[in-house]
Amino acid sequence: MLVCLKLLDENMEHNNIDTKEVIGLLNEIMEYELAGVVRYTHYSLMVTGPHRLPIVDFLKEQANESLMHAQQAGEVLTGLDGHPSQKIAVIEETHNHSIKRYFGRKP
């Protein structure tokens, strides 16, 4: 996100910017980041077991970071007179939450 903002600043200085396209991209970034908030929150609620707390904390931090990124993109977007989307990107639900599949065992 920070790289995106830096590139935007550099291009704005030289008037090499298609504002409409940038607003569209920032809306897309917001939608993906907001989907990340939902996804990480969901994952944090699905973790079970005696050693789950550090994993839950990590996932909650990731959700907060995604929210911060969405807010940053939204600030730039509205600064360009854009209208922030209220949508989130599509999140596919697998209904398979076991990590055993990653270790070659059946869930």
C-alpha cells in the first residue's frame, strides 16, 4: 500500500495521472483489504486447540492491518474526489478449516 501511495505522489507531481483510473484502483484495493478484514476475523474465530491464542492474536493483527490499509486507500481516494465503495471482494468459503490437509493427513 505504501509503495502504491509513493508512486501516486510521484506521478501527481508530474501530472501523469488518470484520476478516474486511480480512483477505480483505490476502490478495488479497499474492497480487497476489507475482504481481508472479514477473512482474517473469520480465521481467528475458527482456530481451536490449547495453543490457539498466539495464532488468534496474529490473525486479529492481520485483520487490523487490512482495515488500516483500506482506510489509507479510502483517504487517498476521497482526496481525489472519489467515492469509496461499500463492497468487499468475493471471499470463497471452503468449509474445510483443518490444517491437516497441509500435512498430507485426511481432516
